Amino acid sequence: MLSPDELERYARHIVLRDVGGPGQAALKQASVLVIGAGGLGAPALMYLAAAGIGTLGVVDDDVVSLSNLQRQVIHTTPDIGRHKVESAAERIAALNPHVRFVGHATWLNADNALGLIGDYDLVLDGSDNFSTRYLVSDACFFAKRPLITAALGTFDGSLTTIRAHEKNEAGEFNPTYRCLFPEAPPPGTVPACSEAGVMGALAGVLGSMMALEAIREIVGFGEGLVGRLLMLDARAMRFETLRYARDPANPLNGDGPVFEDLSIHRE
């Protein structure tokens, strides 16, 4: 499964007891879709490529701007004005030629979400708006794909894994994103990073943790973040974990499901 070049490239993974050759082969066979090649997606993409993910897909219709470069480390100054999927493709190819890169220079919406997400084994959501986060989480539920989702504040961040289409050991469905956040905050109550600011290195920390959780999900070592929200306070350099459970009233896998498709995202 692994060429001599790959054996040397991934040697530090392969000697890990919890990864080894089978784990590295699983990474090579895996396909991961990253929503957004921005502050969170950029470091996640680089570490996933370095780790040897077989196929990396990216959904982003934006172009690189100068203000992006403070945190979106997959792009460089000469890339300003280029599509982010183009500059990301070049950086990943230079980092690891064994990775197949697929760029989707489009805006994710209710019409294309299921088709895009269904083509991959695992989804990482690094989007910067609530409408996309709810769309991605709902689409992952209907496509039966695990989701790793993260969010950034000015000096804080959070990370969790959603496998709402699966049941736990007790035979109950896992919680959805809507169990954690039933509704998006009213428009205007949460300022965008262009207004409030964001610490660039914090995006690097959370994006790297997304990649680590993705690798853990694929290889299967340790305890994942299903039903657990990891929170980081960068001012105090403190990590905390909040446990959350399925809400019986949630509209996806609750006791009386309401949503049957993504039509709510077309309103």
C-alpha cells in the first residue's frame, strides 16, 4: 500500500503504536472535505496533507486578500487576487505530491451540499458564518458523514465532532449540532472577524486540532469529541470540555424529526 518514499515520509507516524502501517494506510485511503481555505481550513489542510490523507477536497469561492495572510498560512503574498483553491492546490502539491487535491471553487448551498459532501468520507467545517455551519451539519446528517466543526472568537475557540447519523453504545442517536446550538444568534449580535478581529495564531491552534481530530477519527485511536465540546480560552491559556447530549426535541434525529431534507436552507 505504501511506496518506499511514503514509508520514509511517514516514518514518524508508522513507529507510533496507535498508528503504524495499517493506520497510515487508512489515512492514504481516506477522503476529507474541508469547508473553507481560510483561518481554520488553511492549517488543517496543511497538516492533513502532511499526514498523507489520500484525497483532500476544499470548498471555497473566495480569492486571497492581503488581510487574509495574518492567519491563512496556506496562502502567500504573491497569491493575492487568486482563487484560494488554486493557491491551496499549489501549496499542498509542493508539501506532499502523494495527496490528490480537489478544489471546489463554489459557494456551498442547499442545492450542491449533499452532492459535494457525499463524495467524501469525512468533513471539516472551518466556515465563518452560522448559515453555512447549520447547512453543513444538516447536510452531513442526511449524507451520513461525520463532521468535525470548529469556531473562532477573538481570543477563544471551540471544537467538536458530530456523528448524529449514528447511535452510541446505548443504542441512542448521537447529538446533532442543533442539540448544542438549537438556533443561530440573531443577526448582528456576533460581529464578524473583520469587525471584532481574531488572533492569527489562535486560528493555527484550532485548525491544527481539527486536523488531529480528523486523523484520530480515521485511524481510530483515543477518545473522540462526539458529545464533547472542547473550548479554548487563549487569554488564560485554558482548555475546558463541556459534555452535551442529544436533545429529544431537535429537528433531525429527535423523538419527532421535522427536517426531511435541506429545503429549510432554501428559504
